Amino acid sequence: MAKQNHQQRPVERQRGQPQPLLLAVHQAPEPALGRRAVPVVAEGNCLGRLDEARLLQTLLANAEAWNHNVVEFMERPFPEVAEDTPLLRLAELLGGDQAVMVRRADASLAILTKADLIFTLLKAERGNQGR
């Protein structure tokens, strides 16, 4: 089920290479910047996430933070699930988190948010009404 509607991509970084926060935020896909947190991924694995509230506080307190390594600002990563994870399990995970990372069959990662799950349920309901 989890394979539907996961077009958003996380921020990519090179493992072991320092990446300035400015570059990480600049590389974030447009839809990701409107989220409360953006995943940071290296070599196909979610290393952590950037929380927008914490990021804003940090940047207001220290303008030089843009030049610091992104790992200094990361929090724990989003939970990871397989793309065939049942809806009820996704709903449980999303009850406690803003998003989950979906591991696709091709080993790539995608982001699933609560809004994505609601949209998927709406599409399924509309499909059921058309029968």
C-alpha cells in the first residue's frame, strides 16, 4: 500500500563529507520546505531529519549556522517501512510521527506524510463510490 503518492524526495548528502546547512536546505525539494521536518539521506539511508522549528531558532540565534555541517542540526530519522506496509500500520506510525520513509522495491526512499495517507484513503473511497 505504501507505494502510492510518494514522489517527494529527501535531502541527499554524501556520507562522511561535511555538508553546510545552507547547501542542504537549498537542495531540498520545494514541497519538502513546507514540511515541519525534512529527511537527510546519504547513500540511500535516512540519517536524520531537519526540524523547521529548531532550524529557525538556530538560524535566528546564530547567522553563521548556515555554514555549519548539517549533521549538527539533525534529529532522529523518520521510521522506515517497506512499500507494502498495511494501511493500519502506517496510520499507527504516523500517529506518533510527522512522516515515514518508504523503502521502495528498487531500494530508493520516498516520504509518506499524514496528508499523503489521507489523500490515498480519499482516492480509495472515491473508487468505492464509483462501483
